[in-house]
Amino acid sequence: MKNGIGIYLRMFLLQGFWNFARLQNIGMLYIMDPALKRIYEGRMPVYLRAKSRNLETFNSHPAMSGYSIGAMIKQEEKLAEKEGEELLEEEREWRIIRASTANTAASIGDRLFWATLKPLSLVFSFVILFVGQVDILQEEVSTSQSIIAALLALAGSLLIYNIPALTIKFKGLMDSYEGSEDNFYGLINLNWNRMIGFLKVLGQILVLFVIFYAIYIRFRKSSVDPESIARISLLAAFLILSIFMRKLNIPNIFLYLTATIVFSLAAFLA
């Protein structure tokens, strides 16, 4: 794809011109304009027609919009060769592809980014804080203790969300341009349901860690033996993890091997 990097950078402004009438249409035209100028160079009337066409309603997930944009550029290259009735027919197909790719990508993006990666990034930051011995349950935390852990937690949460977002944004643009109806313009190149399912299980495991660790640090200074709480928490964590692994059809033997290694290392280090 020509001007691929420039178009990719423009994708970050997809929502910069958001409006209630046609949603992301102005941002979409801004992204498409370099490609339209290349495709319709020296043909001002059809270039203006293409700009008007690209101002129609558009709405998709920002990180997943590439799966529609690449396909639209490919369709514009086809439209440039059509005239008369063939042009009208191709424009109807263009609108179908634009709407279907945008809606499907938006649905996947909502489940992957809003419902999975956003909460996962938050939980991951709590895990880093706890591992850094920052007791967020206390009203006051030592400054020297918290700064490094807080910076690592912030960086970790940003990376957990933005690395997939930046990668999928670019991959979607390339895959959809090179794709076709057979792979729904690159959208079925990845197993989205499996990816989302794995991330949700990972998030649930991290949530369990946060809960059990919070219980441990809350009661470690009480009359209750903290080591007993730790043992109960580990046992509960492995039992719940076993349920998750069964849902994913992963043999429990891997959990037992992991438990053996973890407890062996704990006994050795103790």
C-alpha cells in the first residue's frame, strides 16, 4: 500500500472530528484523502465525487478501524476504473463493505479493548503495586516505597493496552487492503474469540491474585496466622484456576506440574 505509514499516522485522528450527525465521517475522509488524491490524480470531478462518498456516515472502534480503511482504499482503486452503471453498482458494493467491516470491527473492538484490555490493564497495575510492596489499602504510603512501583504500574497498564492497540491498528490496515471477501478483508485472519477468552481468563487470575494478596496483607498483622491465610489463599487460587483450565479444555496435569514447581521453589527459598 502506497502512503501506508502516512495513512496509519492519520488514523490517530479518526475521532478528532467526531460529530453527532455522521459520527467519524470527517476523520475517515481525512485518513482517506492521500489515497484518494493518488487514485484520482488529474481527475477532479471523480475525486470530488469520491470525497463526497467518503463523507457518508462512518463509525467503528478506533483501534480496529484499519480493517475498514484498508478495504475502502482497495475498493476506491476498483471504483476508479468504473463508469456509468458499473460505477453505481460498485458504489453500492462499496457501501455494503464499508458498513459491514466497520460494524464487525467495532463489535470485536468493544469486546477486546473496552471490555477486556481496559480492565486487564487496571488489574495489572494493581498487581505491580502489590508486588512492589505498596499497600494501597492503607491511607498513607511511604513516598520512597511508592514512586518506583507507581511508575512501573502506570507504564505497565499503558503498555498492556497500547501495544495491542497500536499493533492491531497497523495490522488491520495492511490485512484489509490485501484481503478479500474470502477472509472478510482480513478480519478472520485472527481468532478473536480465542484471544479475548484467553485475556479474560488471565484477567480473572490476576483479580484472584489481587483479592488473595489484599486479604493476606490485611490480616498479616492480626492475631490470625498469616501463613495459614497464605496457604488457604494458594489452595483456593489453584482450585479456581483448575476450573478455568477445564473451561479452556487444558489438561489439569499442567496445573499440577506448575503447583509442584511453585511449592518446590517456595520450600527451597524458605
